[in-house]
Amino acid sequence: MYNECDFQLQLAVFLRETGNYSEVLVEYYLPKQIVEKYDWDSNLYIDIVVRRDEEYCPVELKYPTRHVDMNIDRFGITYDGIQVMKYQGAYDIVQYNFWKDVRRIELLHEVFSGKIAGGLAVLLTNDAVYTRPRKATSASAPFSTHPGNVVGACKMDWLDHPRTKYPAFRLDNKYSAIWSTHKIAGITYYMTIIEI
């Protein structure tokens, strides 16, 4: 998958083709006023929402990548050494946004009590940095996704570094990223799924 949009669409198509769901919806829109406790000044767009009968499950995706060149086939012609994934960096922002996704799903559980059966926040990457601890003095240390770091059941905020675009928020429950490793087309991927 070349980028997050590609990941989102391929996963949605796969889920639809399983036949296990009544609906598979992409970029599920919720106006901010529906979710009053939402800490950010924006509407909500959930990456994927699956419905089975009258139960819903929101799925939020993050797909930060490192640079990858590989051979690709297009319209029957092979091209060598084509960049298929870009280096994205911004590790602290990606980790913040991942836990923000978890918070969104917690809020949806609260607002739509009895309708949402569960939720998933998925972080898939070919960059091992997300599996490593942040420096304890790093402003983003509270948002680290390394194994063993317990995140949540508290206010989440940058350490000694105010960021107005990235406000503090509260997670109601405790979570910890557990990573699995997968090799696809010669590329090592790391994946964690937080169940909410």
C-alpha cells in the first residue's frame, strides 16, 4: 500500500468482500456538535465504520512510512527503482494523532452507547522507530507507542512544550501498544491494534 488512503480503501474493499458486514463505510462524517466533548475544533471523519445488523465498529488508521523504492508493473511494463513510499517523519505528531484516534473512539462509545460494539485504532508502518521508546525528556514521551508504555486513564499532554494545534486530552482507559512484525514484498512492517 503506497499511502494511508490506499490502505484505507484496500481494507474497506477487503472487509466488504468478506460478506460479514451489512455495511462498510469510508470517511464516516460526524459534525462536531454531535460529539460535544471532542477536544478539537473540527468535525470527525472516521476512516472506516463497519455495521453488522444494528451494531457498529469504528476503525481508525495510521500508516506512516519510510522511503521505499521498488520495481513496479504498470500496464504490462516493469519500471525499476520507483519510489512507492515516502519518508514521513514527524514521529511525535503521528503518535499524538494515534492516541487522538483512540480518544475519538472512546467518545463515540459514550455518545452512541449501545450502538457501538467496539472500535479499533490501527498503526501500521514500515518504520521501526514507533516500536522504540522516546527519550524520557522528549515532549512527546507521554504519547510513545513503544511496547510496555502504558498510555491513558489520565490527561495526555506534551511535556513542558505547549502546542496549541495539539491540545491536551484525556483517555478514559489505559492502553499499551503490542507490536507484531510482518514481511510483505520484502518490506518489514510493524503493526499494533488497540481495541477500544
